Amino acid sequence: MHYPVRKLEMTTISIAKDFSRYPAGRYTSKGHFSGERFRKEYILPVLNDDRELTIIMDGTVGYGSSFLEEAFGGLIREGFELEYLKEKLKLVAEDADFEIYPDEAWEYILEAEARQAN
Amino acid sequence: MEQIIKKRTVYWCRRQLDAAKKRQRKSRPEFKPGFDSDQCIRVTAPAVLSFSNNSAATIEFFDKLKQGVFTNRTFKVRGKIYRKRLSIELKGIERISLPCAVILSAELKRWSSHIGQVPSLQDFVKCSDRVKSLLIDLGTLSHLGISKKSYKRDRQLKSEEQITLLPLTSANWQNAKKIYKLNEQLHEVFSKFSAKHFHHRAMLEATNNVIDHAYDESLPLKYAGQPGKQWYATGSYDPSKKALRFFVYDQGAGIPSSLLNKPDWRRALEDVLGSLFGVQHDADIIEAAFEIGRSRTGLAERGKGLRDIRNVLDQTGSGYLRIISGKGDYLETADHVVQKRSHGSHIGGTLVEWSLPVSALSGEKT
């Protein structure tokens, strides 16, 4: 009997190693390492494939709120549901300086959800 | 035969005429605009170049500088069109504040990068040591092609008392690497300085605001059609005051104009300020914008950036944040004391300044 193969592969992306040590800004038209580009080129291909995604946030020079809001809050605007993101997306930071960023990114996701509900 | 002789004679005559014209051209040197009033626009800096102590004359000086650069200044000589020279006299400056040095340097940098004609700094060697020192530090003279030989440090101050300004960095896109490098340079100057995330973030968001909002095409700029839609940033270390100062400058429409141009922000500002009718004070709008950024997360975009810019004061618990934008001049200290004033005229952009004691960004105690 042939069963369809379900993709269970988990993908891990390190923003510093795979994207840039210097992420900044909201839109790609205004910066090379923008939140929009990270979302579209790194997050969406994995989530659209129904795979789990772990994003390591350590190692960059820091994040501006505009990058985080666009990269993560933008997922709600792309049409993903909060429950789906909670299931598939894992944001991690081990360095003490970076501990605030996963929580902040989730805050932007929740805010975007609340804005969309209104 | 006769025709051949005639043709050769005409040919010989033409050659003689061309040679005579060539000789005449050589004997008369090519025309270059001089420093007479009809061929040169002269802009003289006031004795005190400071927004705090001589705001009207300071803004007038920067206005004249931009008018000279961005308005038509052509004239005709012998049928040819030339551009008037622009000459800046800085030797009369007795006192110059750091924000003004930053703005002057940014204007000259924009000028040399985008207008293509290097302005002449009249009698630069006669400028005060402080003016020379600050402009050299900011990298302005290398843009203008002035040699460092004329540079002398302020002889009245010992080297450990000298203010050091970092070379002005700029970009027309969001560039975290440049901000990071600026902080590295400051670390080289003052080894105890270590950049913190909140500080990097504040500077990053200030530059993001420039790129996202300051040069919005729907906003009227003070000088239309001006090139170089950039942000400029630098930092300074003052050993005598044990203070670090960071600056982000742009030549855009100003924070108050750009906020009032966005319907959701306009409504939010009206809620805080009452009716905007009769509000003349740009500093009130800046203060209200911080208040909105602090209390409301529902507003998309700008609010979070402003919160990050101000967050440095909360994180360090010391120093001050000053924003000069449009006609407004807003200063807030870490203990929430606010000073606001209004300038007589739009400064032609926005300057964000953070001033922090060195203890805030290092282990050193003041």
C-alpha cells in the first residue's frame, strides 16, 4: 500500500549565518537586509511547504523594531493564522543580549493579529 | 589651372585664419568665474553657530548656503554659460556647537557628492582651531580636497581634553553595518565604550525613519529638487565632560510635517493635542508623537521607531535626547524633564542627538 509522504523535515535558519549579521529596516526597496526580504526569501518557502521552522536569532549586531515587525508581524498579513505559526515557528536566542528578541517578535505577531481582527 | 590656383589660395587663407584664431585663443586664458560679487555667491557664517545660542542667524546661514547651492546661479560671459562660484567664509566663527558642525559637514558632503562642484572655503587656515578640528574629524575637508597641512589642534587644550568627532557616515538606504562600524570607531577612540543593543537600535531606527519617511515624495521639502536623500550619522567623545554624543541628521521634511501627512497619525495627534488648529509649535507635535509611541501600539510603523529612539534614556537612566526638526527643538532628559522651543524658521531637516555620560555605555564611573 502506498502512503503519501508527509514532509516532517524541520528547517533551522540562523539569521546571522544564513541571512545577515546586519539586518535592518522594513522594506527590500529601502535596504538589502530588510524584514520583508527575510520573510519572503527565508520564512515563507519553509512555512508554505508546511514544514517546521526554527529561527536562531543570536549573532547579529541587533534588530530594529521595523525589521522584526515586518519579518514576523508580516506573516499574519501574508495570511498565516496565529495557531499555525505557534505550531510551526520556533524562535530561539541563547545569548543573554538576544533573549528579548524572540518575545518581541511574538509580540509583533500578536499585535498584527489583533490589528487584523479589528 | 586658374581654378586650381584659386582653390589652393582659399585653402591657404583658411589655414592662416585658423592658425591666427588658435594663437588668439592661447593668448587669452580660459575664463573661470572669480570671486567678484557678479561671479560668486559669498556665504558668511555668524560668530556663533549654534541652535541654542544664536538660532536665527544659524538657520539663516544654512538657508543661504542651500539657496546658493540649489538655486539657479548661472551667468553668461562671451556667449558661454558659467555657474557662479560659491564661497563659504567660516573664519568669523568664534563658537560652533557640535550639532551645527554635523549639519555643516553634511551639507558640504552632499554638495561635493551630488552637485559635483567643490565649494571654496575662504581662508580656511584662519578659522578657529575648534572649527578646523571638528571639520577635519568629520572628514569634511577630504571631501573638499583641502590638505591636512593647514590643520592645527586647539592649542589651548591638552590632547586628553579634545573633543573627538567620528567621520560622518551616510547612506541612502537602511544600513546597519555603517551604524555598527561607527560604534566600532568610537570604541577605537574611547576603549571603554561598548555599544549596547538598545543604543544600536535607537540609531538604526532613527536612520530607518529617515529612509521610510523623511523624503516622502508627497511632502514639500524646503528646497525642492534637492539631491542626496540620505541620512548622516556620527558620534563624539568629550573627555573633559566625560560624555558621548551621537547624531543622526537628514535634510528631509521634518518629523512634524511627515506625521501630519499620515491620516492615522494626524488623528492620534489630534487626540493628544486637541484640535491641531492653532498649533504652531513643532516641538509640541514631537512631544505628542513620543507620547503616542509610548502608549499606543496599534499604530503601524512610526510609533515603534520613536519608542526605540527614546528607549536609550530609559535603559541608561541618564543623559538626554534632543530632536531639532522643522521649527521644533525638543529636549528630554532621562528623568523626564522636557524643554521645548520653537525656531523662527524650518531648519531644513531633522537632527536627532543622544547625549550620554560615558558611564552609561561603559563600566566607567563619572
